[in-house]
Amino acid sequence: MDISRLFEPHQNLSDAINRAVVQSDIEGGVYLRDLPPGSKLEVQTENRSYTIVQQDQGQLISGHPQFCPEPVLVKIAGSTWGGSMLREAFLGRGMRMEFHHPDYFVTTSRIVEIRAI
């Protein structure tokens, strides 16, 4: 783990938010900005299993029967705890992935596991 990327609690954030950010660092995740093009991830949520391929212009995602049964180019915004605070370009266990599909804005169920494939 890159120690320089660990979150330091911020005085302007509530204790609950600071605690949640630190917990997401402990539980683990991946910064999409760190992935080279062509990198592949399997992201298992409580309800679905998504395959994500990092691209220069966004991510190819598949795994949802309605929104992306076949790979579609999206922009993954990051992940949240279910509210409005977004951890930008980060996918974390216990958090919900958010992505901009060409026709929809999608928030998934909680991420259970993230694996490189």
C-alpha cells in the first residue's frame, strides 16, 4: 500500500465521514487513475458481478442485464457510501460504485470484492 495515499482526517469533515474514509482505506480498493489502459477488474457487488476494462477514454463495463449486458464505454465516477459524498475514481470494498452510462447514471449495491483478472 502506498502510504502517501492514505487519508488524513480533515478538520472540516465530520468524525463519521473521516471514519468512513479511513475504513475504506483499511478495507481496500483501487484507484482507477493508477490502472494502465487494458487493465481488467472483476468487481463483485451484493447483487452483480461486473467486468471492467480500463480504457484511455473511460472504462468498458459489463455485467448488468439491463444497463450493460454487453461491454459499454462508461465513465466510472468513483464510489460512495450510499449518500452524496463521492470518493472520486476510487472503487472500495463496502462502497457503492457509481458510473455514467451513455443513457443512465448507475449506482450499484455494495462492493464485496475487487480482483484483477
